[in-house]
Amino acid sequence: MQVSVAHHPPNTAVLVLRGSLDIDTAPSLKANLNRLVERPAPRVIVDVSGLDFCDSMGVGVLVTAHGRATERGGWVRLAAPSGFLKRLFSTLGLLDYLAIFDDVETALKD
């Protein structure tokens, strides 16, 4: 999995993911997200449009990061999920917990 980060004011980071998010790559994402959600009132958008696979480890990293960001007065939002990811989050009952947007531009609007 490839991860890149772009910063947008105010205090918003966009993480772009490409490839597979699974047991082997989840630790890399976790390290990146932990660094970002440790800031005061973190705002993180995870662009998942480039993910071709996501397993339970990847979902767990995203859910945990959102919880930590919320505790600090911020959030984690997902942008541009595939149909597979939307169904996965729906099946897991996470659509009311994680904010999901059609694209990064929409997710950046507050």
C-alpha cells in the first residue's frame, strides 16, 4: 500500500491510500494516522479511492483513528470509497460512526 499526505488549512490533512489495506499494511497506516490524530483538534480525510482491498485490520485502524481524533475534538472522514468499501462499512454498521463523502473536495467542506 502506498500512503501520501497533503496538508490543507485549517489543521486538515488528506491521506491518500493506494493498493491493499490488510494485515501487512495496516501498521503503516496506523503509524501515519497516529501521528496525525495526536494534534489538537485533528481533521483527517482518508482518500480511499485507490484502495482495491480492505480487511478487518484496515477497518479497525480507521475506526480507532476516528475515535482518537474525536476525543481530541477532531474527526477522521473517508472520501471516495468504492462500492465494495461502502457495502463493507454498511454491513459492519459503521455508516453512522464514520463520515463518508463522495470525494475529497466535499469532505474538506465543513
